[in-house]
Amino acid sequence: MPDSTLTLHPHRLLPADPGIRAVAAELYDSVGNLPIISPHGHVPAQWLADDVSFADPTSLLITPDHYVNRLLHSHGVSLSDLGVGRPALDAEQSRKAFRILCSHWSAYRGTPVRFWLDAQLAGIFGVTLRPSAETADAIYDQIADCLARPEFGARALYDRFGIELLATTDDPCDDLAHHRALRDDPTWSGRVVPTFRPDRYLEPNGPTWIDDVDRLAEVSGIETGEYDGFIAALADRRRYFVEHGAVSTDHSHADARTDVLSAGDAARLFTLARKQEATDEEATALRRHLVSEMARMSCEDGLVMTVHPAVRRSHHTPTFESYGADVGCDIPIRAEFTDALRPMLQRYGTHPNFQLVIFTLDETTFSREIAPLAGFYPSVYAGAPWWFLDAPDAIRRYRAAVTETVGFAKTSGFIDDTRAFCSIPARHDMSRRLDAGYVATLVAEHRLDLDEAFDVMHDLVVTNPRKTFKL
């Protein structure tokens, strides 16, 4: 009978070569318990402000995790059966969704999602049974029993995970009430910061842009009928975010271009867009200019600018219409950075207050564009493997692609970018193990001394993210 237990091997993801593995294990042990710094993610601040008790295993582990859901969907599972798009699941629906996950466990073989799920089930909830159709109910009951206990509430898990900083991703018009509640709560000692995400306000051909710009006027108190007022309102909201602890802005558009318009052309195109008379080409030109304006504002207010372009959002329109955005049907497209970012970097690339972190879903750009940019501009950092690339082999390729050009110090530190709260420690642990393996290989090849290797590991986990995000 095959082994049906779920175990976490102490040397998982470390190199297979015994000699290198021994060095990697030593390096990993030196950073395995260091605090987690998570400067970009999507866990709601409300969970921690209200110290929520999670209702059931499905709503915690499955429904918010589009990595989990998209693979099940690819095997014919309806997203609605996983709770996506539903305000809540009753007990029967929750258990059914969990059975679906366990019955399709083989779909995750070889994927990082399997690594993260194993770590969550065994490491957090003490599950020892491998998920299957036969074990689903027993595992569900074990997790549900844990969630009923106070040590599995949101704040208790935050402390247990060893999180030093957790960033959320927020609309510029958000009042940040939950962040403010955490800041003012004398019983709270963690750090949760908002992130300014203005994409929808910079896309004049977006379906809600007119309403969004009007809402910006209401919230900021600055009239946005003309271009100058719109720019002033965005700057005002950025200041509001800084006052509430924000350290960065986040931008994701179809391309990375930052072509700058003259003041007159920018105002003219904005007026056309407000009248809904701008062509697609004019709206795109205005958006590219506005991204450069975000860089200019970063030089003034100090917010670190992060970009991760080139994603075809909501690739399957019927899924978007049924379930909304961010449910797993976004697909990467080719990216270009060297020429695209040049107009912005010509102006701000050597500004002492500007920092830009470039992320990509197109790994062909790591060695060709991103590492060379980070290897020249003081302001530019090579962002960690992102989204579809936050996986074991892709992370190894990233290190090999960027290190020879830019070293370790101009890389961002790991970014978990997750909506699944319990996956945060698993994702960071994965990165630490893979980096330990890469650094150990350099030691084995006598390209790095062992004392330097320990320094590198500490920097990758702690020093780099603090520096990159001005923490």
C-alpha cells in the first residue's frame, strides 16, 4: 500500500548533492526563523483590525487563493463550487469545496502550490494525512477544530508566522479605516501598511474611469474636472497614504511605457477623456504619461514605486463577468523595459529620493533588461520572481540570471503577493530554502566564502527588503 502520510522533509527544496545540501542546510538554518517582511500582498487589513476568527477551512485556504482555484478550474471544477464570487458558504458547501480540492490533489503534483499547501496543512494545522477523496472529511474536521480555538485567530497567526511587516494593496480613495484602527490600537504591536494602487485612475479608457475621477474629487476635496486638479488630487491621496504608513505605490498596466507628454498635450487629452472622446491611442498615451507623473511624485513624497506590467487581465471575459477580477484568469504577455522605462529614468533615474522596483512575469527580461537597469541606475532594484514565477525552478533561474550582472544587493527580497493569509510563511520559507541552495552552490564552487554566504542570506531575507522599501 502506498504511503498516505503528509510529511515535511527538513531538507525539502535544498540541492540533491549531499555536500552542497549540507552547506545549504546550514545557511537555511541561519535565516529560517528570521522575521517575515511582506512589502506587497492582498490580505485585508480588516482581518487583523477586527482580529477575525476564520469561519471554515474553505474560506481560509481555498476561496481567496487564485493559485489553488485556477488549477481546479483547469480540471473542470466550477469556481462557484469553490466559493468564488459568493458572499459566504454554508457548512455543506464549504465541506463540498474541500472535498473537491482533496479529490484533485494529484493536479498539484510538481507545482509550488503543492509545496505551499503541504506546508499550511502540516506546518500550521498538524495534518498528517495526505489529502484524497477518502481523507478529505477527516482533514476538514481537524482544521475546523483548530479554527475554533483562539490561537488560530488572525492576530495570533500573525504573531505565530513571525511577520514584521505586512503591506496591503489599496484603492487611492480608500479611507484606510482599518489601518488607522490598527495604528491606534494599544493592544496591537504589529505593522500593517497600505499600498497606493492607482491603476484604475490612470487608465482613461477603463470602464469606470469617469466615476473614479469624480470619486477622487469627493474624497480629496479637490476638483478633478481639469488636468491640474486631477494631478493635485492624486498627490493629495498619496500624502494621505503616507500619513497612514504607506511605503510604496504599485502599478500594473498592459505595458511599461512611460512616454512623457507636454503639459498642453496632457491637459488636452485629459479633457478629451473626461468627455469620453479620446481614442484608444490617446487614452494609452495619457496613461503612459501619468505613470511618469507617479515617478515624479515619488521623488517628492518618497514612496517607492513598484511596477509589474504585461498581464492580460481577465483573459476569459465570461469568467470576469460572472466572478469579477483576480480569480485566476489573468495571463502574462511579453514585456519590454529598456526603452519603455527610459523616458522616466532619463528624468528621475538618478534622483536621490526615487526608488523603482521592477517586477516581471516575462522571465526573458531578467538578464536582458532588468538586471542591467538595476546594475546602472542607483534608483532601480530587480524585483523578485513574481506571480507565475514565484516557483522553485523559476526562482533558481532568476538568481542565475540576475546575480552575475547586479549581484545580490540590488534585488528586492522575496514578495509573496498573496491573498491567502496562511500561505505567507510557506512562500517565504520556499524562497529562503531556494536561495540557500543557490548560495551554497557558489560556496561549493569556491566563488563565495562561507562567512560571506551567511551575510548574503541575512541580506536577502532582511536587509534587502528593508532597504528597497525604505523600511
